[in-house]
Amino acid sequence: MSAIPTGWEVVIGLETHTQLMTASKIFSGSPARFGAEPNTQASAVDLALPGTLPVLNKGAVECAIKFGLAVGSTIAPRSIFARKNYFYPDLPKGYQISQYELPVVVGGEVAIVAAGAEKIVQLTRAHLEEDAGKSMHEGLDTMGVSGIDLNRAGTPLLEIVTEPCMYSTEEAVAYARALHGIVTWIGICDGNMQEGSFRCDANVSVRRAGESKLGTRCEIKNVNSFRFLERAIDYEIRRQVELIEDGGRVVQETRLYDADRDETRSMRSKEDAMDYRYFPDPDLLPLEISAAWIGEIHAGMPELPQQMRARFVAEFGLSDYDAGWLTSSLGHADYFVAALNALGGEDRRGAAKQVANWMTSDLAAALNRDDVDIAKSAVSAMSLGKLLGRIADGTLSGKMAKTVFAHMWAGEGEADDVIAAHGMKQVNDSGAIEKMVDDVIAANPKSVEEYRAGKEKALNALFGQVMKASNKTANPAQVTDMLKRKLSG
Amino acid sequence: MNYSRASIKSLRDELDAKRVSATELAEYFLDKAERALSLNTYLHVDRGLTLLQAKEADERIARGETGPLTGIPVAHKDIFVTRGWRSTAGSKILADYVSPFDAAVVQKLHEGAGMVCLGKLNCDEFAMGSSNENSAFGPVKNPWNTQKIPGGSSGASAAVIAAGLAPAATGTDTGGSLRQPAAMCGITAIKPTYGSVSRYGMIAFASSLDQGGPMARSAEDCAALLDAMAGFDERDSTSMPAAESIWTGFSKASALHASTGAPLQGVRIGVPREFFAEGLSTDVASAVESAIREFEKLGAVRVDISLPRTRLSIPAYYVIAPAEASSNLSRFDGVRYGHRAKDYRDLTDMIERSRAEGFGAEVKRRIFTGAYVLSHGYYDAYYLQAQRVRRLIGQDFQDAFKSCDFIMGPVAPTTAWDIGAKSSDPVAMYLEDIFTLGVSLAGLPGMSVPCGFGTDNMPVGLQIIGNYFDEGRMLAVAHRYQQVTDWHQRAPEAFP
């Protein structure tokens, strides 16, 4: 990541639109699904036909409450839906129903680790609102028309706003990742950035080091991956610093990030900022949330990452680092628990350590190399658990298991399939091992002599010879024992 | 029997006795409307659709599945959306619009009660007006004198009842639009408590004020109609369930002291002194005074009360209603339905031209006003201040109800005026709403009952205001009055 130019400070705040995973839209009964044929998921309410009225989807409110509980916010006992008025073809009512003065979630904190340091990012608020539809120009412009798809119109969003409290691109990206982890962990958002389920707008300003007054900020929109967020903020920092150093002045405006050209472009300035004429929506009653309702949702909340991390340390004796890695996303935690269950066994602590070791090493390396999400891992948690089971029952050595894992990753099936196909069953027959050990001792008198002279390393060479002779299938522990016994005899 | 003057109850008897069919009744009223086109009441009639519903009703009657309203014809204000009939809201911007669904009220009266729809009725554009001159489809004429306005915005709904073109009609009231035309056409109407009739399918003017209600020949007919219209609807978040049905409340209250000479004994009638101040014409004042004396004869007690913020209801209303309207009418942009300008340069131009061409002058005036009072820097001084005044007006009524059961006074300061007389002076027109706006701002039920005639021989209406969800008792009190008076049975000479 690029460093902040010397002598400058950066202040960043993020506004994140998270699409909530409710079955239906926030103010109508239409399904809220992505990717359907245009306008097949839009009802009379979504089309804003005359006479239609909004009815609040309780599910969306529950998502907001869950989020508030997860980040330690205050859940407002009474909040208000307001109308944000502006004309746009993909905004059917000519106003968006949002929350303005009294949002449902107030305050809250998200813990991040950036550049090795822990930090708390303060949230300002989170409010419920409806999404707009989509204008479609591609493929239609030759006909001189634009299309409108209202499938997305009315999809529930929770807009999560931070304080301007992040001072580097790293912090902003770490926050975005942590927030992504939380909303997907508690199951209110699928986190799919490509489909627009998790969209970040970044407010970026720069100031000379030591100044206390905030610089003029620009809002960057249209960032649909963490990598683009990083690049967009970096670009914007450079642009603003260069502008000021060249004697210019930053103008408050909304800028669009263009990933193809890796730059931000002015979309609209504050001068042509619209007056949205917010006022409380008279079609909707104030949203009242009782302590009992919050209690009910609290009781049904999943264990949060920090809680699970602490439990893993206490229950399984895992290192804080491993426990942190395993709880870095719901996908990781789910994988760990499933693999551990598949492995089974009496020694839960031992098993947990083994699963954790494998996940943080071989699995992490493979996921990283192929750039895939753990949820789409080529080796499922169940399969990994079974593979580790084959170490526990002595079928495989640890080393053999790594080879089997590589074959499994390549798509050759379950551990047992690979073992059968490659004849990789570990040899535990002591008679067979004794014969191989005797042969190796007889054939390597020099090494034997060195070992007996006190050179411990010589044992490794002999061990390697035995393993080679066994085509790596001999039980390594037995080979070591046998060698030591024979040589000391 | 003269069906044009018959009560719903007597039409029910005729239908049940098989002396007339729902189809014959529908045809009678359709024919009658066809001969009264000059009143300009109906915006859309479809004989085929009406007769289809009449046939259904006849089948229901034949099967014995008869409710109090089965087979009774009803006409709908064009603010209610209907499948089949166009739904224009009296606006050019929706001139050809047909809704894919029925309004909750339309559905309840048709599917629920078995009523037969006669068609859609003219009204002020988007219900904005007090004279029905703001319709894009021309003014409606008052059956009592066709030089006069019928009142508004539910002008045609009142006119068809007065002219005997329908036994029942629906209307909507945002600041007096049910009560004022009822008064000016000499018929009975009730605006129920805000939230008791679903707004689903009512083309919105001002959401926090809009309320549908019935218009008919008598309080008893209104009770039967409102009973079928009211009820909780999950599609309207501001809808509220009532503790008992309208008809139950009406019947219970009607039975009270029924056999005595003073059936209204114990009923306290509050008469607000602010309703009898300057601006009230003397003939309206004396008709209303006589009506109150009639209630006293029935055993009621008159109590002098004060509604001190009556005058403030005008500015408060004309801030809040336009504010909500400016937002509610934003959906009419020519993009998805409704009028779209033929020529335009780009998207913005298309929206601007479509709206400029589609909306009439009064609608534009209110959109401008509404956008202004909501704008940055003006919001607190206008919109928030008006909301504060609104709360105080509601408090005034609650204070008044501590010493009375009902409030009575005039509906409007004058009788119906000549068409064109006030159309160039919007503020003069707004002042006509002074006695009805407070009730709307407070969300209270209010009704209009015919109580005499002015020196110009035009009808005068008595306003009865009740407390929340007290419609049953209000209608019963009005019914008592109508049992001892015949103002509600008078017919215009031209429409016997």
C-alpha cells in the first residue's frame, strides 16, 4: 500500500450500503432476488403505481437490530422513516424512503487491526432505507432509448456510517473487511461485492500534518471490491495532496471511481448538490422497538467472532493468533467446526490443534494460491476432517497426508480414494519395517558408524533411506524407534 | 317507487322482495346518468362492466347470500383506483390510466358487500379544490342550480346523490372534501376518523389527512356504507382497527332512549363560538342555529365551547397538505405510466415537460408551495411550525370534548357560489375551508347533514364533529335529527 506523502495527514470516513438478506423487499411483498429478468421482481408498490402504500418489512428491522447488537450500538426505541425527494427515472416514487434525523442504530464500534496495530473504529449511525432501481443503457443506446429495471427498487439496505476516524488507506480497508466480516457473520448480508450487496463510499480529506481542522472532503462512490477501495483512496489522497501542493484547492464533491482507468472522476459538486427536502414519511408510523423485541433477537444471535475467538483459546488451548484466524470470517469458523466434527476422537484439544494447524498452513496456502474463498474450498471441511482421521488411525503419516491433501485439492476425491489410487497406505507391520531397517543398516555402514560415534544427524540419513525403501509408506515413528533400538543394540 | 329518491334500506326491500333486480336498478341509474350529462359528473361509464357486476349481485341474491348492500349501485370518486374503469384523479396526467388493482374501498364494497359500480366520478384534480372547477375534465354543476359549483373536491359524488343519479357514492376528504360538497348539494356525508378506512388504492394527495368516506341520502345510509368501507387493512400502515363496527355502534346508540320523547337526553352539543364569527353568512348561521335548536328539542343540551386556534387551521393546513402533496405527486413523471410529453431533449426535460403539461394550475401551485416549505432553510419555519400548530389544534378539540359529546356548527361559511366566481382568487377559496380543516388536521370524524336553505335557495349543511372512533354515535344522532326533519329528502326541481 502506498504511504501517505510526508508532511500530510489523511482523514477517512466510510459509508457502507449493505443489502439485507430478507426474503422480500423493505416496503413491499415482492421477492428481493438478484439476477432475475428485468422487472419480474417488481410489484405495484415497487412501480409506485397510484394508490400504493409502503408497509415496513419486520425482517429488515430485525437485521438492523442484529447489527446494532453485534457492534454495541444503541438501538433507538423510536426512529422515523423520512422521504428523500429527487427525480430520477429509476426512482419510481420520486423519493427514496430512508431515515434521516432519527436512525434505528446509533453509535457502535468495530475493532480492526491495521499495520499490526489494533484500533477501534467509531460508528456514527446505521439506518434503514430502500434501494433504487437500475437504469440500463448497454445494448439499448443504439436504439436511442434507456431501459429501467425495477427489480432492485425497494431492496432493503442498512447504511452504516463511521466517524471520520481512519487515518490511512490501510485502516479504511481493514475496517471495510472487518465490517464485511461482521455483517456476513451475523447473516444479515451476503457480502457479495460484485453484485452490489456490500458497497462502500469513502469520504477522504487531507490536511498538513499537525493541523486540527479537517480538510475539504470528497466522497468516492462506485467501489465494488476491497482492492478497488484501496486503489481509489490511494489515488484520491495523491490527487488531493498534489492539487494543494500545486496551489489548488479541493472542492467538496462526489467522485466516481473508474476501475479500468484506476482514477476518480468528478460526478457532481456541492454547488449542484440537491435539496432533498427530507420530511417524515406520513405513510409510515414511527418505528418503535421494544426492549422485549431486542431481547428476543439478542437471545437468537449467533456467537460473535470475539466471543468465539476467546472460547477457542479457552476450550481448545489454541493460540490467540490461530483462534483469531479461525474466526476471521463465518466461513473460516464454520469450516473449522465442521472439520473438527468430522475428525471426531476423544482428544478434543489435540484434534482442534491439528485442524487449526492444517487450516492455517496447507489449507490457507492452497486458498491463497488459487485465490478462492474458504466457502468454495476444493477440499471441504468434511474431507479435511476425514483426511486427518487417517493420520489419527495410523493409515497415513503427517507427511503422507500432505501429499494426499495435494491430490485431493487437485480434485482426485476423498482421502481414501487417493490412498487407494496411489497405494499410499502406511506400513505399520513391524516385521516388514524390521526387514527394511536391517537392510538399510547393512547397506550403510558409514552412517551407522557415525551415529554410534555420537553424530545424531546420521540417524536422519538412515531414516530417509528406510522411508525411500518403503516408498514413503513406512510408519515414521516405528522406523525411528526400530532404528534407534537396532543401533544401540 | 322513485328509485332516485329511495333510501338504501327501501332499495334493499325492493331487491329482497324481487320487485326489482340489481340489473334493473343498475340500468335505471345508468340511463338516468345518461340523461344528465350536462352536470358533467361521470368521467367514465362502462355499461358492460356495470351490468356484469349487477349480474353477479343478482346471482348472490338468488343464492341467498345477501348483505345489506348487495345489489345496491354505487359510484366512485375518481381518486379510488379501479380495475376496468379508468382512474384519472381528475388529471390530464392520468387521463388514460387503468389500474391493475382495485382500491381497498372499491374491493370491500364490490367483492365484500356486493355493491354494483356505476362508474367513476369527476372531482378536483388530485382532490385539490373546494369547487370542482379544478378538474382537467371540466367543472361539475350543482343540481340545485347549474350555474353554481357543487363544492369540492368530491363535487360529482355529492351531485350524483343530489340529482338522484346514484343512491350512494364514495368520496375522499383531506380538508373538507366530503363534508363541504355534501353541504352544498344538500346530501349527507361522513369523513371517519383518520385510519378507519384504508387508503390503499386512494390516489394520495396528503397522506396524513386523506380519508375516504361515504356520501348518501341519509345518516342511516351512510352508516350502512361506512360499515362496509371501514376496517383494518395491513396494506395501509396508518390503518387502525376499531373496537366495534360502525353498524354496531350506530344500532346501539339508535336504540338508546328510543321510545322516549327525548331520545337525545344527556347528549351535550358543543357550539364553538369561533364557528359563528365574521365571514359566516347570516342565512347559513340561521339554518345551523335552527338545526341546533332541533337537537335541543330532542333532549340534547347546548354547551358553549371555544376552539381558539380555528383560524390557524388554514395556514397550518396549507403548509402540511401541499408539503405532502409535493412529494406524493413526484411519482407522476411520465416514466412508467401516465402522460409523457411528445417532444423532449433529455431525461430531465422529459420529466419537466410531462409534468408541466400534465398538471393543472392549482396542482402546480400546491407543488410549488409544498416544495418551498420543505426546502432547506424554510423547513423549520413552515413545516415544523405547522406540525406544532396541528398538535395544538388537536389539543383544542380534546379540551372541548371534556365538556361536550359532539361539536356542531356550519360546514362552510356560505352556500354554493357561482361557477367562476372565485377561481381567480385561490386564497378566497382556501378561506372557505375554515370550518372543516381543523377536523382533518386533528384526524377526527366529521359529517355534513342537510339543515336548510340559504336565501339563494341553495342547501346548507350542519357539521357534526365527534371524538375518535365515535362515528356510530354521530350517525345515530344525525339519524334522530333526520327522523324529525325532511331537509335530506328535498330534491332539486330539475331532478325530482
